[in-house]
Amino acid sequence: MDKPVYILGIESSCDDTSASVICNAKVLSNVVANQEVHAKYGGVVPELASRAHQQNIVPVVQQALEQANITKDQLSAIAFTKGPGLMGSLLVGTSFAKSLAMGLQIPLIDVNHMQGHILAHFIDETDCKIPTFPFICLTISGGHTQIVKVSNHFEMEILGETIDDAVGEAFDKSAKILGLPYPGGPLIDKHAKLGNPKAYKFTKPKVGDLDFSFSGLKTGILYFIQKQERMNPNFIKENLNDICASIQGTIVEILMDKLKNAVKQTGIKNIAIAGGVSANSEIRSRLLLAEKHFGWNTYIPKFEYTTDNAAMIAITGYLKYLNNDYADVSVTAKARLKVTE
């Protein structure tokens, strides 16, 4: 029996403070402290996020260790998010991880947040299959939209990405236009379940085969709503479910079209999704349909590993630990970081 490797993962890239302990590739704890403070501003306020991380980080790490039923002295290494993300938020996790690793005299491992989303698929879960290399991963979140070819754990290539807004922004900004509270993406999903996705037609942006653009779609939705409201001030209230279903239907169509292009161009039929927007029910069901229709092998993460969480940082840390790929204490947080870096 291999000696257990305990990794503490710390995630603080945006507005969730999270800590997770994994043993080998199994999650023992995954604690996430959400920050409610941003809802009234309709978006994440970086300064408030950093302050909340400072308040949360010690109790969150403490809780993760307690739930995992281990002491900090049993840890093999500490993995933390180096970037990309909000600089002030990243600094809290980076400083804490460095200090703890130095104090315990154990290795420090820096993790690329975007790689973390993809490598969450390698968490050992009873009812989840692990992707076979090579696979295509559609990484969709509030800050990122990209198609990544994954040849092994740390060999990735961006095949296409957004030239403007991320898909999560398209959902949240559409929700704002409809007067729904932040974050609006999950609410669009909820209302869309009760509506007709063919009720209204929105134009799909024309960009390269594997690239995305959502700013034009957002403007199209805004003009459509303004025009309808001039004719009927109660238009949104009376047709909310159909509007949400049509917006979501269009966005998911765009994502599926690009995935089909990626399969055609690469010949790879192993398809994974990752990131916060991969929690969307429509993209999940469309992928399962594609498995039947096109013979794809699809990999869909558990809900708790879609949005920002430390289990994905811990599993990435574990895979790097096996390669003896440690960080020096001089490592710095980076607000901008490509998935390939």
C-alpha cells in the first residue's frame, strides 16, 4: 500500500475562499466560504473580496483539516492558486500558503487556476469516469471561455478562445438586462427550464471556427428587450421564461457548434467541460445527447467541482507533487496567466 499523500489546496482567485484536503486523489474535505457582500453591487468588488479572504482563510483551512480528520503535521505539501484572478485576492492565498509551508517545512506547489478546472476531472470519485488522453476540454466560466486540447496532465494547447466577453459574462449581463439579481447565470438556467428556446431568435456572432464572441450577442439582446418594452412595458414579466430559454438556447448552440468544429478538426472524440458555467443544466444535457448522436465520450464534472473550489487546486497539486514539481518560496501571484503557463 502506498503511503498516503495529504495535500492541502487553497483557492482565493476571485470571491470564494476555499480549502480542501485530499489523500492521494480522493477528496476528504472541500470547504467553500462564499462572499455575499458583492450581490448588492451587481458584481465582484476586488477590494471587498480581498478583505473577506483575509477574514475567511484561517477558519476555512481549519475546517478543511477538521473535516478531513487530520492535523496540519500530517500534510505532505500545500498547493495554492497562483493565478489567474484578482491580484488582491490571489495575494491572500499565496501569502498564507507560503507561510504555512515554511512553518511546517513541507513543499509549496503553485497551481494555475485554469489547469485546476480541467484537472478536477482526475479527482477519484466513485461515480465519475476519468478522461482518456488526448481530450478536448471546453473551459467555461465568468472570466474564461476556451477550447483546450489536453494531451497529458500538464501538456495543454489552446485551440480557440473568446475574443471579448466570457460566456459567464454573457449569462450574467443578459440577466442584468432582464432585471435579475447577480449572479444571474443560474437564474437564467432556472427560468429557461420552463420556457421555449425557439420563442425568440438571436443572431450568433461570426468569428473563427474555434473562437468565441459574446459582446455582440449581449448588445443584440439589449436592443431586442428595449424594442419590445417600448411596445409592451410588461414584456419581460410576461415572457421571462421564454426569453431566458431563448438566450440560453442560443449560447449553448454556440458552444456546441464550436465543440463540433473542434472534433472535426482534431478527430478527438473525448470531450470534457469545466468551469463555473459547466454547472448549466442545458450544456450538460446537450453533451449527453452528443454522446448518443456523435459517439463522443463525454466527461461532466460533479457540481461541487465546477465553480471555484480548492479540491481542483489540491488534485492539481497532487499531480505536480508526484512529478516533484515544487515552487520556490519566491513564487509570486499573477493576475494574468494562460492555461498553458
